[in-house]
Amino acid sequence: MQPINLKEDVRPLSEFRAGVSSYIQQVTETKRPLLITQHGKGVAILADVEEFENLQMRLELLENLYKAETQINEGRGISHKDAKTMVMKSIKD
């Protein structure tokens, strides 16, 4: 996901309500999220669906890597040779 441009991608809720379709178009074209504020504080993010899905996939991958590192550090890993043998056996079956 592209980073937020603070000059272009932060809008108060009242302004967002008045121009919803133009802000949806902006998010779709720029692939940058839009931060919606209320009383000067961030309350919501409008994001392009494809960019949001990509962000979720990256987060899931990072969580899986963290889990794998934790398991290895706890001594629950297996050697490359054993992993390769398991994969090759599952392919042949």
C-alpha cells in the first residue's frame, strides 16, 4: 500500500461526505489510502480494495514467518534434509 500523502490524503468527515465519489476515485487511482478525521482526530481509513487485500496477504506472511522463527527458536524446527524428504514423499504419493 502506498503511504499517505499528508497534503492530499487527509480529509475531515464533513468534506468527505460532500465528495464521497471523488474521494473513492482518488483512492482508486492513486492506490493511497484516505485518512478521514473528525474533530481533528483520525477516525477511519478509506482504502483501495486490491491494495487492502495485498496488505492483508503481506501481514499474514509476516505472521507466518514470525511463528516459524519462534518455533525454530524453541527447537521445534526440522533440518532441510528432513523437510526435503517429507516434501518429496508427499509428491510421490
